[in-house]
Amino acid sequence: MTTPVRKKLIEVSIPLEAINTASAREKSIRHGHPSTLHLWWARRPLAACRAVLFAQLVDDPSAWPDRYPTAEAQDVERRRLHKVIEDIVPWEASNDEAKLNAARWEIARSVAWDLGEEPPLKTSGKAILDYLQTKAPPVYDPFSGGGSIPLEAQRLGLRAYGSDLNPVAVLIGKALVEIPPKFAGLPPVNPKARTEAKHGQLRNWKGAQGLAEDVRYYGQWMRDEAEKRIGHLYPTAKLTDGSEATVIAWLWARTVRSPDPSAKGAMVPLVSSFMLSAKEGKKAWVEPVIDAKAQDGWRFEVKTGKLTKAEEERLKKGTKTGRGSNFSCVLTGTAIDGDHVKQEGLEGRIGARLMAIVAEGRPSRVYLTPTSVHEQIASKAHPEWQPDGELPHDPRNFWTVQYGLTTFASLFTSRQLVALTTFSDLVSEGRERALADGRTTGLADDSKALHEGGCGATAYADAVATYLGLLSSKMSMFVTTQSRWRSGEAKTAPGFGRQALPMVWDFAEINPFAGAGGDWTEVVKGGMRAVEEHCGKSSVGQIVLKDARGLSETKVAICTDPPYYDNIGYADLSDYFYLWLRRSSGPVWPELFRRLLTPKEEELVANPYRHGGNDAAEDFFMNGMSDALRKAADASRLTEPVVIYYAFKQTEAAHDGVTSAGWASFLQAVVDAGLIVDGTWPIRTEGATRLIASETNALASSVVLVCRRRATNAEVVTRAEFTRSLKREMPDAIDDIRKAGVGPVDMQQAVIGPGMGVFSRYAKVLENNDSAMSVKTALSLINRAWEEIENELDANFDSETQVALAWFASYGFEVKSSGELTTLANAKNIPDRALYDSGVFQNLHGKTALMKRDDLPADWSPATDRNLTVWECVQHTARVLNAEDGGGEAAARLVAQMGAKSGEAQKLAYRLFEIATQKGWSQEALVYNELAQEWAHLEDRAANLMTAAPADAAQGAFAFGGRNR
């Protein structure tokens, strides 16, 4: 018997604003987030992944007409499911078992109903998990990257699998998804924990807590052992009172030979900022002092005290005179242009001078003038090993190459190379200690390695070493010349502040033993907190090294986050970490680290420098991505849609709705893979307020594509037939999107879904010359159809609203001659007196304007307005929603009285947002975006108010008095 294909919730409606709010907030979460274990680029928010997986697997109520026979019953159930999603997406819900179990049960119920069974008891978390583990489809992500999707599948109680071409990504995924469940619930094996247990300090170790405790213990041993071996390279600093203080960081400035002949070949500093602390009351800065007795005729001196605003602005500029590598000579003031700096760098003549020392003082940090002793000690570091490998000649992402820093080793000082090598080599020693301690505790040992599937003492020691290796690799973000000093926060900023390796002119060399941010102890603590709090609590998982084009799995639910055209060069960037991981983790994971560098040629990224130009790069991406998505579609079950994320950049928008080659090429790859785009949901990690207020084109951070397989007998149609289908089907689809709560800021991406659904269900759309229509052309036609639908919508509003809309599009709330209004009123066949009487416009005797919200009567009621207009419904609701004496409840009371006008008012709010955005009226756009997004909730509250109203109320429950025009 064939299981019927039922619509899933994600194909109809999701609470997008709640998901976006949680996703945006998650960006600010630092402590305990899984991303703190190790860097990976462009991770999707956990909140979004959790919500999308839930909606991908849970049936929409319309899929069960026998259980939910009416549209009203389906809406009620759909809103209940939305509430489940709203409960699980906040960060605080990540470990709330009550809320997570409620979500797991909903998935189990859909699975059970599909199988003709009854779901497990709601109250039995174990029964729910057991059911999902045996009956629910496994989730598979063939581009698993940083592991967000498999991790959230595990959190929802599902079997989680993933693969990636990149070994660094695979190791991160194993550490988050695969390893913790293997050793879940085990107590730590380290001597300290054993001693505490002997003395009665017993603890119930859950999930990965025991494993995390061991990593912390052996990490501390590594730190202490490293300090014994190389601590002499990290001296203390002498304070003005003669006491010693731990150095947090040494701040260095790069130097080049001055191009001015009068400087006599002196090396001069290239400094982007002289400020050390910009905190009020704690100002500290560096002053270059001309001193004939000093090396090269100058020296640095640290000063503290008060600064004028002009002085601080001068210091913030350092010796820079413009963007890029344009500086001035501190000795003569001569310009040092970028070409000179590059030439000096390529000739190997860029040096470095110690600029300042940051030390731990009491009660706050102190900034000290550099000394020759500290420079000499740093110069004594001689690394016995350094990472080999040339940096790619990719000027877009690797900026150091043009300045002569052409190898990975050149991104580190000698002292940093010694430190990182020491920590990397100590990983194997830490593993041996964990192995010996594990055997001492009686942990069974089959002598089988972790990479061979072992689960005894040997495999456990490998697991401990895996985390220690990842953490020592993460240290290279801090122990690097890519690290900067943040004067505003008075702390270091690690490398990879962007998805590139820029040229850093003045860098911070941290002390890995200082006990401050970025040192070894802090890195271990942060990474293990994430593992302890989020990993190993429910289902099993597996992450493997595999090209997505070689996918062979079957009967899985595909949810994936593939590379985004040319946005990020994952392979090239990850080599930075791969080289350190190969040294520390190669013996534990030989298959992952058998290559000298990460795979490049197979990587599905449109990289022009790798493929010999933009056209060849685009062809490679489209062909490869189509192949990979075709394999994913073949692997997926028919019962669930295929879900694909696509990340936008702000530059990918265009006014005609056609975006960059990346978006169009990606959609083309989806279509060529035999998939129908069934829906698009814009996921934002930036709040709508910030996007609109900054007057940028409000783009989602990523778009979730919901896809189904295209029928093998799909028909071929003409351009004209495709256009007619768009006009016929898109109006209802756009109404559904609005009802789902998609705000105006996200509509541009959301309407692509139904439009692409029409385009992609056909085998081919033929142009007039019989050639196949491209996705890029289809996107343009979809956008045009949307504009036409919006224009038709305007004509359906009442006459007063049509005039107000036209006036608003031209003048906003400005005062203009009343003759302008008469012209518009005549065009709509309505007397201007009626516009004044309606309360939409105000008569200013020879002049006129739209009634401002602040001037609207506070006692207005739709129930008593004899000439109710859609314009008034929108403006009054916006006023009440944001009024000090108003709010959601008061606004819902207005909505309850609007009747059929309520739906029209929501549509008008969207339209007003579009106009305000086009005009650049950011504050006005924010008002309508909030109102449109909130409208569905207001209607829910209005319905509850009406249900609660006395059935026999003589005057009607919502006749609250008010003005009677």
C-alpha cells in the first residue's frame, strides 16, 4: 500500500516572525552556543533549524480533512501548531524538556497517523523518543558544515545524519553530533573526579557532562604542562610600583622602510589606531616619539589621561591616511602609498615593533610602554615545526598575499608558532593519560579506535583527544597576527571577524596562560560548556566525509544548507585550521587528515580564480549543484518535502526582482535537479527594525526553499501560458502568505515561492523562439505579476482609501494645496467633502493633508463609523497598538469590530509599507511592518474577545460607544 503524500506544515504556514525574532536574538548568544566549540562559517541559526525541521515533518491540518473538515477547524489547529513552534524557538527552550517533548510528540503523531497507528502517550518522554527513533524518518544533511541541522534533528529526538566534503566541518560535526551520544551518561575517568567520588561527592552525570569534565581536566593538564615548557617566553611585566603583573597581550605594529630619502632607510610603523582604551575615565593611547637615540629615530610611549574629542579622533587614525595600505611616515610626514607597502612586503621587508604591553592590574588593566627586554624574549622563540602550505592567490578573500605574507606560517609570529605547536603536540600526551585513566577506572576496552567504531577506553581517549585537538585549533584564531586589539572594549578580537584573511597592520599577541579572553583556559571552558549543554542528550547521529554528489542513502528526510554560490571559500579558509588539526588530530582521524590540504577541485563554490573565470565558475557550480540536489531528491522520501537553505547577501537584490547570478543560478540548479519549488520562507538573523531603519534593502539572511519532486510526465508550456498561470494562482497564494504572518519586509522573498512553484512544475517553459526560459527570466515575470496583483488590489479598496493611497504615494503626510486633492477626488468620482467627512483628510482652508495618527480621535470605533474606510482601520489600529494607553488588547478590540474590512486593512498595511520603503520613509515603514506582522495575532485575540462576549448582549459585545459620523 502506497502512503499518501500529505502536505506538511512548512508547505502552508509557519510563524515566521517568531522564528526570525529568535534567530536574530541568537546572534548575540556567545556563552554556551555550539558555535563556540570551533569556528565554521555561515552557520544557520539553531532556532530556525529547529522550527524548519518540525514544520517539515509535521502534517498540515489540511492533510487530514476527515479530522479537520472545515477551513476554520484547520486554521485553529494550524495556529495551535504555530504555538508549539513559538514555544521551542527561544534560546531558553533549547534544553526545556517539557517544550521539546511537546514538539517531539507532534512529530510522532504525524508519523503514527501516516502509518495508521496511534501515537505514544504525550506524558512519556521515553516512549516518544523510542517511537521517533524507530518510526520517524532519519534526517540527512549532505552539506552538514557546522552541524546545525543534524544537531537540531537530534534535539527533536530524530536520527541525525550528515556528510560534508570538508574534513574540518566533518570533525566539528562529529564532535557535536556523533561522539557525545556514544559516551552519554558516563562519569569522568580523571583522577580528580575519581577521588571526589570516593569521598562521597557523587554526581548524576547526564549526556556529555562526564566527557566534558574530562576534556576540561586534561585541558588543564595541557595548560600546566605547556607553561612548564614554554612559559619562559611569556614574561611578566614590571609595573610603576615595582610589582610584577601578568601580561594579557603584546601589541605590535608592522613596519616598512620609509620611502623618504631623508629618513635614511628607517623602518617606520604602519598603525591603524593609536588608541588602547577608549573607555571613559580610562583613556590610554600610544604616542610615537621622535628620538634620535632610539632605533630608527623613534619610539613608542604609552600615555593615559584625558583627551579632547579632536585628539582622540587623531589618535584613532594611527598613521593611516586613507583606506587600504596608505600611511604616512612618522619621521617626515611623507605619504607611504599602497604600492610601496606591497613592494616592500613582496621583497620580504615588512617588520614589526612592539607598540604597547597590556597587563592585568588592580583593579583594571594597565597599559605599559614597551621595553627592549620583552622584544628580545619574543625574538628567542624558535619553532621546531610550522604549518606548510601556500595561501591561495585569491585577492577577494586572502589580502595578505599581496603584501608578501604568502604562507600559512607567515600569519603567525615565531612565539605563536611555538605555542600552537606545543599545544597541538600535547593533545596526544593528553590522550595517553585519558586512556590510562580510563583503563584504571575499569572502562571496558576493546582496543578499537573511535574512527573504527570503537566505544571502549581506547575510543573514549580518542574522543577526549578529538575535543582537545579542536580546541587547540580554535586557539589559532587568537594566537595569530590576525588578532586585533579593540580599544572600545579593551580586549582582543580574534581572527576571522569576517569570512576572509585581511591584512592586519597592528596586531595583538595574546598570552595563552593569562587567564583572560582567548587564552587556553577560556577556550576550553567555552567549548566544553557548549558540548555539555547541547550534546549527547537524546538520539544517535553520524557525520561522514563524503561528496554530496556521491550520496547513496535512501528513504531519508533531506534538510540541507549547501554552499552559497561564491559567498564563502570554505576549503581555502579552512586550510588555516586543517593544518593544525592534521598535526593534533591526524593520528585519531587518519581518514579525515590523509591529504596535505582540504579538497578544492570538488568543492561546489563558484570560484573564478579556481575555474579560470566567472562563466566557467558559474557552469561548474550549476552543473555540480544540480547533480548534488538530484541525488538528494532521489534519497529523500516522497512523504516529506526536500528543504534547502540559501543565504542572501545584501548585494543580491535588484529593483526588478532579478537578483545576482548566485540566486538565479542556485534556483536554476534546483529546477534542473527535477525539483518543484513549493514555497520560500525568508529567515532573518537581523531584526526588521535594523534593516528598515538603516534604509537598506531588507533582505533575509537566508531563504528556505521547500521542494517536491517534479512529475516525470510534467508538461511543456509557452511563455503566455506560464504568465496566465501566474496571474491566476498568485493572488490566493499571496493572501495565504499574508495570513501566515509574513511581514512586508520579507514579502519580496516569500512571493518567489508560489511563482517558482508555477514555473518549476513544468518540464519546460518555452520562449517565443522555442528556447527554454531561464530562471532569471522567470523571476522577472514573477515580480512583474506581483506588482500587477498589488495594483489591482489598490482598485478594490473603497474610494476614500484609493484617494488616500494615491496621496500618500506622492506626498506622505505633507500639507498641500486642496486643488491637488480635488484632482485626485475627481479621478475617483468622489466629492472632496466626503474625504473630509470620512476623517481621512483634514480641511486646512485652501490646503489639505492626510490626518496624522497623533490627531486622530481617541474615541473612534469601527462599529459606530457610518462611513468606515480601510484607511481609517489601518491608521487607528496603528495608533492604538503603539499608544501608551493602548496595546494589543485595545487594538484587537478595534479589529473585532471591522468585520470584512479587517482583511482589507491587513493588505493595505503591506501596501503602505512598500510605498514607505520605496520613498525611504524608514520610521513610517516600521509602523506598517509591525502592524502587518501583528495583524494575524490581533485577529486571534479579536476572535477570543468575541467568543467571550455575552451572547445576549443587546447592543453587541463590541459597541463601545465612540464617534458616530
